Amino acid sequence: MKEIAREHLLQLKQEKGKDNKLEIQKVQQAIDNDSYGYEEYQNTKEKLTTEDFKSRFVKPPELERECMSVYTFIGGLYIQLLESGYYYWEGYQDKDLSQLIKFMCNKIYKK
């Protein structure tokens, strides 16, 4: 999953009007140390309405019927916030977004 880490680093370097040298340095060190994971990845999340999320695709992915909003991440992954208050990712649910992000990172990074 080094591609995701490199994509994150590139995104940080291309941001205009933001002093993020420290964040760039932390991500670069995590890549160099092969320790890029939850701490760095969770910073890439962006909350979108379902309409905004779907508008980013020619053929949008199928969302759960009770999806209220979507958290997107670098690499094309996303977590749905359901009406029940649970967060949903590929068959897994949790009331705590940070716990589901950790779980997702463990799955994609095979830790």
C-alpha cells in the first residue's frame, strides 16, 4: 500500500496556501520507516454528502439505503455513516469512526 502513502504525500505537497511542512515530514518519515498506517491515513478523510460523493463518479458505487454521508480516503476507500449512527465499511460496522478506520487500515495494510 505504498501507493496510498505516496499519493497522500503528493497531495500534501500540492496543497496551496497551507503551511504543512511538518505534516509532509511526518508522512515522508512514515514512508521511509515503512510505518505508514492509521495515524497518517486517518488524516486523509473528507466528509461528503451522498450527493457530492456520487457526483465524483461516472458510475457511482452502490451505497447502503440508509447512508446519510460518506467519509472518503486517499486510494478510493470510503466509510458510510448510516441513519442508525453506525459507520459502515465493506460489511463491517462500528459506532466509533476511529475504530472502523483502524480496522480498515489493518485490513488494507495487512497488519
